[in-house]
Amino acid sequence: MDKVDVRFPQPAKAPITNLPKNALERATALVSLMGRMTSLLQRETAAVKARRPASELAQFIKEKQPMALVYEDVSRALRVDREGMRNLPDDLKAALKEAAGALYAATAENAETLQMNSAAQKIIVDTMVSVVTKAQKAPTTAYAAHMGGGRGYSPPPHGTRASAALNTRL
């Protein structure tokens, strides 16, 4: 049973009312939806590879979420209706299988691209943290051999040691 916080009651979610009513409608809608989701994932993958701005990538997320929710509802309703699934035309079953394969491939490529992008950003952040840490540990004064023949004093570098900061909005 799900835990419910009674201190802050949430309004009940309204069920989606315009879902397809029978297996044939669900399967047809699902094929179309999977095609659109495949296209969206391919566009997002290309945008990530092309290093498009974050605002553009955020738009893909806004489009993906409602599609994923509808996909989940429609596919669950179709899977539950075993009799309706058996009675679907063979060409529609083949279209479902083909669309599912294309969606799976696009999802796998998208996930791999996002993971590689995430790993690259982690390397950049780790490098920046290392550089900042080294800069903060640098001595504030140094004796230079070029001053006064042997040992000499050189003033500390300009600015505070903590002036190097990490931009967290990578």
C-alpha cells in the first residue's frame, strides 16, 4: 500500500478520459505514439551530440514526459486485454512489433548518448575541482632564486587564494 501524507492532502489525479476504448484503437494509437516517441528520441540524441543549448534540450524533456505517461497507460491497457490482443489483425501486430523495435533501438541509443555526455561533464567538473583545489593550496609567499642572487622574496600572487571558483551551471 502506498504511504499517504495526511498532513498535506493531494488532490486526486483525474483519469485520462480520451484514451482509446478497445484493443484495435489502443494498438493503432500505440503504433502512432511509438513512432512519435522514436522520432523525438532520435532528435534529442542528435541535439545532445551536436551540443545544443540546455534550453533546447529541456524542450525535449517537456515533450517526452507526457508522451511516456500516455504510452504507459495505453500499453498497460492493451497488455491487460488478452482477448483483444489475440483478435488484432496480423498486419497491426507486425506494425506494433516493428514500432516497438524501433522505439527500443532509439531508447538505447539515447540512453548511451546521455550517459556518455554525463561522463564527459563529470570529467570536466572533476578537472575543474582539481585545478581550484591546487590553486587554493598554492603558497601565498614564495622565495625566488632570481631575486638578490640566492634567496629572495616575491610578493604573493594578486587576488585571494579562493578567487578561483567553480561554475556549477555546466
